[in-house]
Amino acid sequence: MKKLISVLVLMLLYVNIFAQEVKPCLFIGLYDEQKRGICSDRAMVQEGVKDYAEYQQKSEQFNEAHKTQNPNTRFFTEKEAVIAYKYEKKIVGWNCNSKVVGIKTGKNIEDCNKLLADQLSKYPKDFTTQPNTFFSWQGKGSRGNEYVKDYGGLQGRFLTANTSTKKVIVAQLTNKTTNKLATVLLRSADGKMMVEYIYPGSVFTKKYDTEKLEVQVLYQDYKVPKPTTTVIEFIKDKTWEIMEEENGMLKIKKWDPTCMCVRG
């Protein structure tokens, strides 16, 4: 009974975090990250806005900053759901591939995913590579920013929110493999190191009291003993994915040890 009560308390806590008010509307800006004529690669930025007036202000600033990069902006209300995905597309007649950012909107995330699946089914030749969803917006159902990513078998869902006293990031990690133990190494804004072990088929949910979370994922046979300190030290030298809260939104960057710099 005590365990059931604890689970219910945690569920209520996470629902409360997901429902925190940040900014109800969304600004998205698209631009040419690498200009190669018709084969240019596209990139995207997103930010929460309180209303259309703030969107217009952001749009003017964005268009001015990217005026030579074919800028395009879009506004979404709290009643809309959005997913953004990346893929490569072959440009017919130009012998090149372009990195594309696509956007789907609907009443909820499920609608958006269905629209993407329908496009994949109907126009498979449009996609040289499989689309990878890197951003989703729940609209009215979630006031914070959500970031989703597949780490090669581990499905990650991260949500940021502001409580009355601090900033938090909630991670929901689902191990979709059948025989791999996922070792997740995390580092918070204050440098605290944390290791979570997620077994095949299990779902892990936890709240981290931080505005920044760095993530690495390592896999091994789940029947083998958990990774040793030596393994943990080894993956510290690999590329970190960094999720950082900024104005109620998650900004995604990477720490690259080869150049000792942050990318993205």
C-alpha cells in the first residue's frame, strides 16, 4: 500500500511539472545553415512566446539576423501540437542531397506522427534517409518544452519546467531493446555525476533539479555485470549531448572532446 501511494505521489508530481506555465505559444525559425544554392542544408531554432505580438517581434529580429539565409518563421498557438524532424532529400537534377527540416502540426503529437507516417508511406522517394524527430511541442497539453530522441534503442523524452522555487528537467527513458542494458551517464549543471541502469523493456522516469543535463548512453549485454568505473571513465571522453533550459525552452548542444568545444 505504501509503495502504491509513493507511485501515485510521483505520478502527480510529474503531471504537475509537465503542466507548469512557461509561455503558451511557440516561435519557430528556419534558415539555411549551410548555403549550397538549391542544395542548402536547413536548420531550425524555437522559442516560447506569450502571444502573436511577441512572435512578430521575434520574427523581425530573426529575419534581420538571417536575411542572407532564406529565413522563414512560423507561429503556433497553445492549441496546436508540433513535431519537427530532420532527414536528407535527394535534389533531382542537381546530384546532391539536402538536409531538410520538416514540420507537422495537429491536435496532438499522435496526429503529427500519423501525418509524418502517411507522408513516408505515400512519398517514400522524398526521403533519402529516415526522418528523425528532434523536437516536439505538446501545445496546451504541456507548457514546457519537450525534446525526444532515440539513442539507438533507448527512447528518451525530456521536459523542462519551472517550479515555484527551481528549474527542473524530467527524463523518461524507455529501453526498447530485448537484450541490452542501457547505462545512462548524466551530469547536472553543478557537475554532479549520476548513473542510471535501464534494463530491456523497462521505463525509467526521474526528476532532476537542474537547468542543464548532459547525457551519454552505453549498451552492453544485460546478463553481464554492470559497467565498472573504468567503463564510466571511458565514456566521459566521448561526445556529450547537452540539454539546457533557456527562457522555458530546451536548447540542445553537444560537447565535442575532439575540439574541446560546444557545438550546436
